[in-house]
Amino acid sequence: MLRTIRYGFSAALVAGVVGGTVAWTHVDKTVSLVVDGQAKSIQTTAAHVGDVVADAGYHVGAHDLLAPSAATSVHNGAEIVLRRGRLLRLNVDGQTTEVWTTAPTVAAALGQLGYSTADFTSVSRARRLPLTPTDIMVRTPKVVTVRHDGSNQTVTTTDATVAELLSDLSITMGAHDKLSVPSTQGVREGETIVVQRVKTLTRTKTVSVPYKIVKQSDSSMASGSTKVVKPGKAGSARVTYALVYIDGKYAGESRLSSVTVSAPVSAVEKVGTKPAIVTSPDAAHQIARSLLLARGWGQDQMDCLGPLWGKESAWRVTAGNPSGAYGIPQALPGSKMSKYGSDWRTNARTQIEWGLSYIAGRYGNPCNAWHAWNAHGGWY
């Protein structure tokens, strides 16, 4: 009897163990959890996907991707995929934007966003994206033309600046060369960049240096009259110029230096300041009569001279004509009368002496001059 009880107890114990095993097997599961492409097998008693992920130490954020959804029931052998969101701070051709992605690498993220492998990226495409924000600069290819050294070179480039582009094209800039755009400027689609070669040559030549005129007042000379008492002499200087050529064509020059070879010598000129004395027509008649009689001419010659110069100037000392004739006898030009005095502009005697000399030399006497004036229709 005791043996029978012992066997019964043993059977009950085995049944309990087996029953417990069956119940445990029902709740314990093996699942594959794939996080950002990395898979691992885990044992879990969780009933839902969300619990499995949480038990594994992951928090599902708003930008994460979880499949199946968190509320889905878990069964043995299930695969759970979690892709965590990454923030990309993009600068595309100078324009900034922020996007979220669940791609694990830079290459996958940019591919999802539609950027070509031909685009430049500041971060290696093979790099895995961290969970912290990632700054990436993207430059799309641009077609530009560089005009230099007599040719046009059209290229497709992802260089950031004009300076980088020129460097890649092995185009060097001389110290004086010009660029149509700043070298620090970003490369722009369809732009033509012009490089001008600037060459500077020097030339030295000897030039004349004009002398100055030093004016000195002289109260003994009639006002307005001048007289050079010391002639001037021009000097010379050796001047060096910079000749500028742009793309082989002469563009201009600038003065670099000047060395005096011989200094100029100033001229000295006296300027009359004696007040002018304007003689009245009646007084001029009296002067003319006395000078005419001194020449041996009689009153009959004065009777001819009176109307002759009356017609020409009304016997006015300062009478002028647009042709340049001047004074009582209307000398043309008036400066002819300077032979008889530097005060020819204002002195009636000086003008009359010249006028009588002119008449005597050309016509013999005033009456002959008067007859010629009438015959010529108003000139003598």
C-alpha cells in the first residue's frame, strides 16, 4: 500500500512539472529585433511589440519607424524592425533646411531625398548617421564658362567658390590680373567668368618743363602794356610711365616718377600801370595839325586828313573794329603802332605819328589818302 501511494505521488509530481513546462512554453517567445539594420535574437514574455522594444531598452520617438506597430501581438519567431529617426541639417547651394530620416547612412538618406551621387557632400556618403543631428553641405553640379587666355572653357563643377574652380582648372592669377567677379563668390549656374591678363611695362622719356613768367609792375609804362626784360628758358625732366596692357591690348598709362634734368628759368615781364590818358577828338586834331605842319604839309592837307580819320574813327583814341583795326588811324592790327610807343592803345600822339608815317609811305600825303579812301569805297 505504501508503495502504491509513493508511485501515485511521483506521478502527480511529474504531471505538475510537465504541466508547468507546457504553460511556460506558451508565454516565452524568441523574436528577432532589427534596430537600424542590426539584428539580434531575444527571449521575451511580452505580449505586444511595443513591450518587446521597451524591454530591450528602446524608446520609440515621433520620427522613428516601428514595424509591426507597437500594439501588434507578439508570436514566437516574429521579426520586429525599429528604424530610429535622424535629424539632418542640410545646406544645399546656400539654402538651409532640416529633414528627418530613418536611413542608417548618409548615402541612403541623400538617395531617399533625391540627391544624385554627382552632388558634392561635406560628409562621407559611407558614414553611418548618429542619433544626434548631422550637418551636411550639398552642392549640386553647375555649368559655368571661364573665359581666359583667348578661349572659352565650359565645365560642370561642384566647387564652392570661383577661387576653387580656377584652382581646379589650373588657372593662375597674376598680381595685376583682373577677375570679372570676386574670387570668394560662390559658383553660379550659367555664369561666365572672365579672366583678364594685365601686363605692365615701364617707359621713360625726357619732356620739356615750361618756365614761369614773373610779372613786375612798372608805373612808367602805360597801363596794359608789357615788356619782357628777361627771357625765360624751359627746363627738362626724365619721366617714367607705367604702360598697361589688358589681354595684349594697350589700355592706358600712368605717371610713376619724374626726375628733373635741368630746372626751368623764369622769365621777367614788366607790366605797365601808368593810368591811361584818353585824349579828346578836339585835342587829337590839335596834335595832328602840329605834327602835320612839322612835316611841311599845309592846311590843305589837314582839310583832307580831318574827314579821312573822321570817317575811320571819329578821331577817338580807343576806337575799335571787329576786324582788329584800332585807334585814330585804324591800324590793322593795332599793335603795329607799338613801333612808335608802348602806349599806343591810349596815346593820341603815338597813334597820329604812326598814322602820318603810314600815309606818307603809302600815299605821299593825306589828300592822296583821302582820294584813295573814296575811290576804294571806304578804306585806305
